[in-house]
Amino acid sequence: MERGRQCPDRIFWQRCDANLAAGGELLAGYDDYRRLKRQLDLEKAEADQRARWGEAEDCSLSEGDSHASLIAAPKPTSVNGPGGLTAPLSQVTIVAGAGEGDVGEGDVATLSVMSDGQAMSVRVSRRALLELAAGLATVPALTITGESRSRAVDPAVVEHYAELRAFLVRADDRFGGLTILSTVEQQITTIAVLRRQARGSLRDRLLSTEARWSEFAGWLSDDLGDRAAGGRWLERAGSMAQEADDQEFWAYVLARKAQRLVGTGDEDRVVGIARVAARLPDTPALVRAFAAVQQAHGSAIDNDACAFEAAIEQAHELVATVRTAGDDSTLGSFCTRPYLAAQEGEGWLRLNQPRRAVDSFTAAVNEWPDRYRRERGVYLSRTAHAHLAASEPVRAATVAAQALTVATTTGSARVHRNVTVLAHRLEPFASQPEVRHLIDHLAATT
């Protein structure tokens, strides 16, 4: 690894940084390397696209021209516009006009392209054109339209994206963010295209939809261990929610901001931000319950057990008033009785009452729905920490092994990180078979 022959993942460098007391330097170096590699890969991909598709020339189409247009559904393909700007195919309309779009006798054809409302002429190799045509033929949403400059946005897409997001939330919890983050990012790009085309109240609804999807991308990034990307997505979501005057979702974003501050140097802000979220007008009961949970965590950080219990009790009362708790289409639907039990366990662990933490975590895990596999893994790992704090190392290792299986299946960096920290603390008990098994299993997954 020192010679550059192998490049292990981020978890390896986290362990090296901790074991060598490097103060974050090794981890920062790895993150810098990944950023540079992503930039290099992007530049290489763009260079390959330019070499394949040729250069683009500015042109104009008169408003009275009549064209037959092919509008493609989103695909992972792009074309280059003026100045090397790359436009995703989901934003491109290929226009077959008089004398345009026909493959000539040479190796290069000229296409007229409408990209996000801008007309351009693109010189394309014969092979690339045939590949593009074949790709369009496989798109089930392909339609013919007589107008290339603009098209109306169907209001039904808002409900469509709400249903699709709920489906992907369920898929994330079962299979992990690695499998769906790229899909979420692609859909955000498509929603943005529709939002730019819409006007009036429909535009605001699409803006609110884009905010919800952006927050979802932030959640996935956080779970995969990329907190920097998670923070950027959440800031984007908050800005869009405010622009759309979506007070309900803005309250939720504030509660998420409070949640992300736990375990950072700004923990003193957790209670204050959570209170603002709960006080906003039109905040639904489940979102207020989520905000109350963050107030409870802030109180536990301040070592105020009475305030912690009061906030948790308030969250329980709010959840009890909602009949749709657990419905994936409802904002804050994860705020269920098992979820609150798990959060209570976190508080008792922070308040140095590990036996009460074990009881709360165990109750949460026993009631956790089977379909939410990843989150169950999170709280299994936290149960293991509570067992160790209660001087039960063998039990801690046994429960952590179950959590590690979930981490391996879903790719959750959160679960893997929790188990890694626990395994390090269990090393003095490595003579116990259960502890040795956990350490060896963890080493095999790193």
C-alpha cells in the first residue's frame, strides 16, 4: 500500500489513522486522493466523449421551422455542446430537419440538437450515431412530438416521484445506498429538467419534490460515510424547501440538521435547532416527534436526564396521535415506537446508564420490521455497545457479529464503523471465542 500497488477503502485508512494516532492526516490524504481521482476520471471521460462525438458548432433554428423530434427518457449518455459543455441525453432533443440528421457518405454526420432550449449543430461519427439510434429504440418512453422547443409538464409527475422515492427508501433499507445512490442522483437531474420547464404552482411543487430527493441523496451519502456530500445535499434541500415555501419540509430539514450535529463540535446547537423545527407553522406531528428526539439527544449531551426523559415522552405522545405512522409515503414515517425505543437507548447510553440502554435497544430490535434490515443493523451494533458498557463483552461480540452481517449485505458505513469501534474496545477480551470470531470476521470484511 505504501508503494501504491494497492489502494484499500476508506475504512482501512480510518483504522490506520486511529491506530497510528495520526490525527486525521491519513484519512484526509485518502479523501484528497479520491477527490483527485474522481476529477481525473471525469476529465478523461469528457475527453473520450469529445473524441467520439466530435466538436459542436453554434447554430440557430427559426421559430417557424417545423421539426419532428425524438424525446428520450433518461439514459446514462451525453453529448457535447458549445465550449465542451456536456448535456445529459435526458435533457437533449434530437431534431431531424430538412437536410439535417442524415448520415452522409463520409464518416461524420451533422445533427441539430435542442439541449435545454438551446439549438446547436453537432458533428457525430457514423458509429456513434448508430449506437445512439439503437439506444433510443430501446427506451420504452420514446414519443414523437411536433414541437422541439418546449413541452408541457404533466402535473402527475409530482405524485409519480413521490411514489418512486418511497419505493427507493424501502430498497435502500434492504439493500443499502450503494445500490441506489446513482439512481437517485439521475432522477434529481430529471426532476430539475422538468422544474425548469414548469411554471407557477407546478414549478413550486417540483421544486419541493427536488428538495425531498436531495435530502434523500444526503441521507444515502451520510450512510455511506461521505458526510461532506451529505451536508451539501442537505443544504441544497433546505434552500429549495424555503424557496418553494414548503414549511413542512423545511422543518424536517432543520431536524435533520440537528441530528447531524450530534457527535460534532457543535453539539451545543442541537437543542436550539430542534426547537426551531418544532415551532415552525404547519409542522406535522411526526416531524415534531423527530425534532423532539433531537431535543432529547441534546439534553443527554448536556447530561440533563430529566429533560431527556421529558423530550422522549413528548415524542411518544406525538407518535401515538398519528394513525399513518409507518406509512412510507408520510414525512417522518420512520418515527415509530421501535424507532423511539432505539433513540431512548442512545440517550441512556450517553447518560452512562447502560442497563437501561440495553433494555431499550433490545425492545427496539425485537419489534423492528424485517423489511428495514439496514436500520436494524444499526441498532444491533448500538445494542452491542450497550452490552460492553454493561460489562458483558461476550454478549457484545455475539450481537455485533449479527450487525456486521447486515453491514456486509447493505454496504452501510455506519454499521461497519460502529462494529469496528466496538471490536477495538473488545481486544482485551480477545481470548474469548466469540470476541476472537468477531475480530477475525471484521478483518476479513475490511
